[in-house]
Amino acid sequence: MDKAHFLGISVLLVVVLVGPFLALYCFHKRWDLRQAKQARMAGKSMQAQDFAVKVARYFMPSIQIEKHRFHGLTAKSEPMDIRFESLGLELPNGTTVLSGVTGEFKAGTCCAIMGPSGAGKTTFMNALCGKAFYGKPTGKVFINEREASIADFRPCVGFVPQDDIVHECLTVGEQIQSAALLRGEPWTTSKRAKRITEDVLQILQINHIRNTVVGSVEHRGISGGQRKRVNIGLELAADPTVLFLDEPTSGLDSTSSLTIIESLKKLGELGMTSIMVIHQPRYKLFTLFDEVLLLGKGGRTVYQGPSQGAVPYFQRLGFEIPATENPADWLMDLISGEVRSKIFPQVGTHPADWLFEAWEQNKAQVGSYFSIPRNLWTQQDDRTVLANLVEAEWHQIDVDESGFLSLDELTRLIRQCTGAEPKKNIVQQLLVAMLEVAGRDPDRDGVSREDFIGYLCSMQVAASRADILQLQDTSSSSESGIDVETFVMEATCCTPTGLIREARGFGSHLFVLSHRQLVLWWRKNSERALFLAVVAFAAVLLASMDKYICPTPLWMPDPYLNLHTALALMQTVYCLGLFGDDKQVFWRESASGVSVLAFFISRVVLNTVDLVMQTFVFVALYFMMLQPHVHFGRFFLPFLLVSFVAAGAGYFISSILPVQHGPFVASLVAFVSCGLMGHPMRVIQMMDGGMLEAVMDVISIARWSVGMSFLLIVEDQGLPPIDSIQGQQRLELEVMIPVYKDRGMWQGHGYWNSGILWLLGMAVVLHSAAFLGLKFTSRTKQI
């Protein structure tokens, strides 16, 4: 190899190592700047809204202001009422684990499913939402009084698993925003996805950690309670009509649990129904639920109705609750048979049976046990009073009597209402928000009286569909003259849809997933650098063995068998993590409708960059140390093909096997496919023209790759004088050259083209098998 060739490979090696990282570093810095800008904008928006709240309360201290107004999450045009009759589940062995559960969950309510261990709480929820694949469901489910399955409305349904299945290498904000883009409707723009992200971060109170990587056990990130909220936020980002949650408060303290339930309760204003399995909450949390379903042992209903009506119902059955007892704990003890009834002392024998019968007899009267008093003063009354008060003082606010509130006048008003000196950019943000709510040009210099009043009133709007319609009905009789439609513009900024939603297509999923994978790829640079170091060490070690320790001529096949086997082993093991490390994340996203093909392609394409980089480093270092007299590109090609085939094997193994079994199976596959069936002597023995040769041709990587590298040296570099070759090596060459060159399937195309075709074919087959394994293995977890 001449000096120019050596220098060219050295430069190319540096470019391959430095170039991609430099380009991605620039992308990373740009991404960080965008994230920081988004966080600053969110902070300014929060400060502006805080000033607006103080201004509204300055005029009317008694007004009830919403803590958060929705900008991206929309009111449901068709909420989902869920009614179920005689719902049950029978296991394949004939055991009934759920029996005759009848009840209803109204749209927009926050509902809890409670009961002692073994009562079938999770089983009931799985049967209700169509995930009980482990048994035969019975009974009927009605959606808005039409018999149907909740599984038929998958785009409208969210399911929060008990385990916190999140991306450990993404920030909180990145996870929520990608979920909004992946699971939103086709018309969901990037701008609306950002608005949804802001809503979710605010409602779950995790805005302050939006740019924090979630982390794992090894790499500490956010806390357990925050991780639980992110787990819920991934489903809220889809703007579901109904949300199922499996023990969302497990492992949390009482304060964190209360915060989560209050957040879900808030979302009921949009018409979203929350149905969750929960375990012995404290009483304040228990009373937040609109409806509770209490299941006794054996999976039968003992109560279903308002949460605050549960205790009075059981008291009517003769059960007394101690003054110091937590009612939620008392109810669980009662259902378990630990509490005796004074009226019916025989309950202790078979409590579930008796309570079930009592419920069947009394369920029609449960509504009379508890009623919610009607509030005669409505939010519309508050709005009217606020509008009149602002109009009365407008002449003091509009100092120049221009009819518009300018930036300086708004600054003066905020100073007067809060006693603080606001920053100009915060006041500008508030002014723009007022104009946007009113549907005006945000570049205007001031806001009119009507728009100013409309913005203050809009902060009190509850974004439920019923409230919006009520506002529209009463707006014509309002004396304030305000266009009520401007109050709710942000709450209904996008066209609301019904229960039949159109899911995003393959192209949209591929774009979002590719972008997300690029971010994940960059954040794993430390792991990538470590593996590149291992690859470089392996290349230097093998080159040293062949050149110094056990000198072996390059025109013999033995060095290439070792090289290809080592490379295949490293690449197979490396590719195990592509689908094995976060398989639960894939199951969750697939179950929510994310394209499996888009998920597969987004990961494989970017991982191919790693494969090419690692292969190039491995081959270039060996080539530079041994300096064969052949073209580097032709020398490199067989190794690259080996990497593609080995990667396909790694993908396939990771898609069908548990992650703990992957390394062992990958090592075995690499050894059999290369070291065992690709050994030159064994290739000679198996070349019998029959089934054994066909099996070797199909499953052995080295059978083709070693021949390509070996014959390339023999033909391009040439053999030394025949007299200088030792006897044993001469005999091996006389046998091996014809075997690799002239015998075997497809040898009419020549050894080089045959090797390329076979190895490419093996890579395509293994990649296809990996996709099918990903799509159809553990299918019940993806539905």
C-alpha cells in the first residue's frame, strides 16, 4: 500500500469518527437552544397570566379564577358515557374472576374502582376497555347508549399502566410533545402539539422539570412521583375522551396522590372521563371522586355511586364507622368481612354474597342517600359583574382616552393592581395574549375595552362543552355587549371531533419517530464511544496477532474467518439493545396506534450509521496495520455485508426473546454461523451438493464473506512464488481456491457477485423477520 493510499484512509478514518459527531453536536446545540427558548416563553406566559389574575381580582376579589386555562387540549364534542351490564370474565380453566358487574360511568366524571385484594379490580378495568385477552369476557358494554366495545374507539382512549413506562433518555417536555404528535389527529400541527404540551405540563405541575431528562436507576433524573406524572402525561397528550389508569397513585405519598387526582378532576371540565383502579386512598382524596365502584371478593358489585354516598349507604345497612377511622380504610375492612352489621349480624359469614344481594335490592335508591346542593350564583353572574366593574373604571384605565389600552397603560394598571414593577417583555406577552384571545392582530399597539374585558372573563371560563353552550345561549341577553365567543377561543382553538377519530398515518409517525430517535441517538454518545473503543481494540489485537504474535499470510483464509467472526459477534450483541432495551415503550406505543413499521424503520436507519462507523473503524485499523496491496473499498465491502447480516440477527433476537436471554443466543448464533459453519475445512467437507451444503449456504455468513476476502487478496495482490509457500499451506490453497471460486450455488455469477447477493439476501430476510417478530410477538400487549 503506497503512502497516498495510507494517508487517504487515515483522513477518511478521522472524517468518519469526527464528522457525524460534529454535525450532530451542532444539531444538539440548536435543539438545546430551542428547548431553552420554549421554556423561557412558557415562563413569560405564566408570569403574564399571574398578572392577569391579579388584575381580575383587583376589580372583583370574590371571582373564582381557574388555575390553568387550556390552550391545546380541547373540549370533547361528543363525550363518552359508559354503561355496562353483567360484565364478567371467565378464565380458560373455567374459573370466574368477575361476575355480573353492572353500572355506569358518566362523561366528564372522575371514577374510582376499589376493593380488597382478589376482588378483580384490574380484571374489571381490562374487561371494560377490551384488554382482558387472558379470559372470556361476558356481558355488554354501551357507549352513549349504543352497544359497542371501547376497543373500537382506540384513538379516543388512553390507558395508563401501573408501571411507569417512559423514555429514560428524553426530557419530560420531549416525551409529552412527541406523544402529542404521534397520537394526535392528522391536522395536529407542531404549534398545537406545543400548546398541548404546555397544558399537560401545567395541569400535572411538572413544568419546572420540562427540560430534565427522566433518567433511570443508574442515572438519576426526576423523582418517582414526577415520573408517575410523566407516565400519565403521555396519555393526556393524546387528548383522550376517556382515560383508564391502573393504580396511578401506587408508591406515592398522600400529597402527590392528591395532586394527581386533582389534575385529573380538572380535566373533567373538558368532558374527559377518568376511570382508575385505586388502593385505599385517604378520605380527602376519596371524596374527590365523582363515582366509586366497590367490588367484593369474587368480583361482584357491592356499591356503585357518588363517593360521598358510600358511607351513608352502608350505615343504612347497620354498619357503624368509628369517629377516628379513615372512611376509605373502613370500607375496605367492611367489604372484606372485618366489620359487623348491627342490623344484620350474620354478614360476617359470607360478606361478599350478602353485600352483593343487598346492593341488588337497594341500588335503585342509592341516589337518595347523597345529593349535591345547587349553587344559585353562577359563573355567568360573576362575568357580568366583572364586566360592569371594568367598564365603570375604564376612563381611569384609558388615560389618553384613545379607546385602546396601550403597553404603557397596561404596565401602569399592573403596577396599580399588584404593587410590583412588571418587566416590559412580560407586559408585552400579556398584551399579545389578550389580542390572540380576541382574534386580533398580535402586532397591534393596544387592546380595546371589549377585548380587555373579554380576556379577564375568559380566565374564569370552564372549558366544558356544556358551559360553552350555556355561554353562547345567554350571550345575546348580556348587557355588557361582549362577544362571548372570544372568551372561549383558546379553549376551542381547534375543531373538536367526536368519538370517531382519524389516526395519523405512516409518514407522520416516521417523521416524529425519526426526530425522536435522533435525539436519543445523540444522548447515548458515551455508550457509543465505549463500543467504538472495544471495536478498535479488537481490530488492533487481531492485527497484532496476525502480524507479530502468530504471523499468518493474508492470502490464507484463516485471518478473515477470525475477523468476520469477531465482527459478527460484536455487531449482533450491539444490535440487541435497539429493540430489547425499551420493548415496553414499544408495546405501549403500538397499543395506542403508533405504526410498527415506522417505529422499526426509524430505529434501523439511524442504527445503520453506527454499524457503518464501527465497521469502518474495525477494518481501517486492521488494514493500516497489515497494509495489503488491494483497494480499500473492495476490502471493506465483505466486512460491511457481515455487519448488515449480523445486525439483522441481533434485531431478530431482540424482537422475539426477553432481553436477559439475548447475549447468550447472539453469541451462539455468531459462533455457529461464522466460527463453526464458516471454517474453511468445514466448508470443504460440507460441499457435497446436497442438503447439508444448502443449509450451510443459507445460514452461514462466513461461508460467503471469507471467500470474498480470501479470493480478493489472491487475485488482486497475488500469491508469492509457489516454492516459498510451505507444504501444508500449499495443499490448503490447492483445495480452497477451487472450492470458494468454482463450486456452490450461484457460482455462475462469480464468487464476488454471489457473495454479495447471498449476504444481502440474508440481511433482508433477517431484517424482515425482525420486523415481523416485533409486530406479532407479544401481540396481546400491543392491542
